Amino acid sequence: MPADTPLLSVRDLCVSFPAHGRMVPIVEHVSFDMQPGEILGLVGESGSGKSVTAMALMGLIDSPGVRITGSALFRGRELVGMPPRQLRRLRGRDIAMIFQDPMTAFTPVYTIGWQIDEQIRAHEKVSRSTARARTVQLLDDMGVPDPAQAAERYPHQLSGGLRQRAMIAMALSCSPALLVADEPTTALDVTVQAQILDLLRRLRGTHGTSVLLITHDMGVVAQTCARTLVLYSGRVAEYGPTEAVFARPGHPYTAALLDAIPPLYGARPARLPAIEGAPPLPASRPAGCAFAPRCPHAHTTCATTPPPLVPTGPNQQAACVLPAEGTPLPPRVQGMAGRTA
Ligand SMILES: Nc1ncnc2c1ncn2[C@@H]1O[C@H](COP(=O)(O)OP(=O)(O)OP(=O)(O)O)[C@@H](O)[C@H]1O
Ligand code: SF4
Ligand SMILES: [Mg+2]
């Protein structure tokens, strides 16, 4: 594969579920690329379709009647519509997923070492002792103290942070090229969260792994991701290099998310700004821009059709009429700072 070929290339991914006698679009025309070794942040409020996007890519949506269209090329192989057997073979070996709650990955009745050994042996013909040596090495790589002994413990005997490390070790057990991490640090305290993010950043060097990092926390994205994709109500609101998106957001929703990040230094405001209102329910999205009911810059043009993505900087795009009209987004703080939760 040429050096600049994306590891994963997603185009026009759409996911709809049947409800009340019709198909309700949950994820609409999502496109992005992931380069080998890259960490891409997928960010958005609760219900924006982050997990549905990830689960669709992994072939893990089994709801009756679900419709998934578009394309997701992983190393040139089409994931959308791939037969379940082939997808199962890819999962764990080439693509792995970690979740917010490590308990969903581990069975309570076996030791974590046994479970990681089994994962290795499911994909490779190696002896039990070779698998265990690899498990211990992986736990060690993930910063688990006394890894040989930790491997003999049951999931409930480990702290939340150690369980999360063990889950990442299990996900990495077959050296996947892509790790999809769905809110992997939300349940952890700040110190442990920082350690796990550091671990994810180092995976590129230690295991050559790309990470699709799903979060609702722009602070996490700032610390970890080279590029950022902002989802709003199942659609891409903004996409670009993290530095540019943070310095010059092209979409009022991105600006609002950034205003809601607590300051790293200095006095913290008594209440953090939050975005007033809530995203629309997927079944009743407005005809035009889905953010219009909450947007301080909305005008009549916004209400007719969903705005397409337009370039707002080098490799940066936003789905908003303001840059398309040549109207720069007003300075962030004027738009949202007055709003409080
Ligand atoms: N199997 C399903 N059938 C029908 N609707 C679903 C299904 N799974 C998810 N949804 C709906 O899809 C929308 C997006 O859900 P999703 O779980 O992807 O959000 P999210 O961005 O991951 O949110 P969170 O930050 O809370 O995890 C929600 O409105 C949810 O109710
Ligand atoms: S298209 Fe209009 S309503 Fe939507 S974010 Fe841009 S200015 Fe606001
Ligand atoms: Mg989710």
C-alpha cells in the first residue's frame, strides 16, 4: 500500500433504523480518512451518533431492519456489507474496539490473563505458555504493575484504571492496525484518564496502531488527537486538523463546544458555559441545518437545506452557511460565553 493511502477511508456512511413505520436516519453522509498511526477524535454531544458510527464500521449493529449504506474501505477492503464471518476475522486481529466500561469486555468468571490468552489463541496457533508470556508483556507495556500477578486476577479485583489498561492490552493482543476507543476514559478520574490518554498516544510508537478516539470532551481531543471530526445530530459539522479547528472553528457548534471546555489554568468560572437547548431527536430534525434552533447566527438561508461541508482552511471543512457566504464566524466568546448551564 502506498505510504499516503489511508488505513481507513469512510465515504457517505449512512445508518438508519426503522421506527414508527419509516426509516429514521441516525448517521448521515459521514466521510473521513484515517492515516496509519494517526489518532482521530470523533466528538459530539450525547446522541450525536458517535457510537453508531463506530459500531457500524465494526459490523456490530445487529438491530433488525438497520440500513447501512456508503463505503468504509479498510486497507482497501470494503467493510460495509462484508459477510459477518469475514468481519469477525478482521475484528480482534486487524481492528479492535475498547469501550467506556471494561466490564463489558471481560467475563467476570475468568482471570483477565486467561481471557487475554484466549483472545491471542483465537487468532494465532500458539501454545498456552507462549500466549501467557505475550499477555504478561502486553500488561507490562500498558503500565500494569506486577503484570504476571495481575494476570491471575479476576476483573473485579482490579481498580477501574487497571481494568481499563487490561482491556487495552486485550484489544492490542493481536496488534490491530486500528483501535476504536469509545469513551475509554469517561469513567476514570482525571489522573488515571491522563495516564490512559498518554498510553493511547504512545501506541503509534509501540504498536503502530491508529486510534479512532470517541469522546464528548474537547479537552481530551486537544490533548490527544491530530485531527478532529465534530458530529452534530448524525452529520459532520466540522473536520480538520485539531490545532486549526481549535484556533479557528468554522462551525458555531464547534465554537460552542470549545467555549464549554473548563480552563486548564487560573480561576475556573463558578459555572461553565454550556450550549443552551438540546440536539433535535433524529426523527424530527429540522429541514435545514440541524443546529439552527440553537445557533446564535441562524438566519433564513439556514432553514431550507442542510448546509454542505465547505473549506474553511487548509484541510479544514465546516457544514455552515457562514463560511460559504464569506461571513467569518464572529469571535467565539461573543457568541456563547454569556450562556451558562
Ligand atoms: N439500535 C438502535 N436502534 C434505534 N436507534 C438507535 C440505536 N442505537 C442508537 N440509536 C439512536 O441513535 C442516536 C445516536 O446514538 P449513539 O449511541 O451513537 O450516540 P453517541 O453520540 O454515542 O452518544 P453518547 O455520547 O451518549 O454515547 C441516538 O438517538 C440513539 O437513541
Ligand atoms: S448553517 Fe446557519 S444555523 Fe447552521 S450553524 Fe451555520 S449559521 Fe448556524
Ligand atoms: Mg456513545
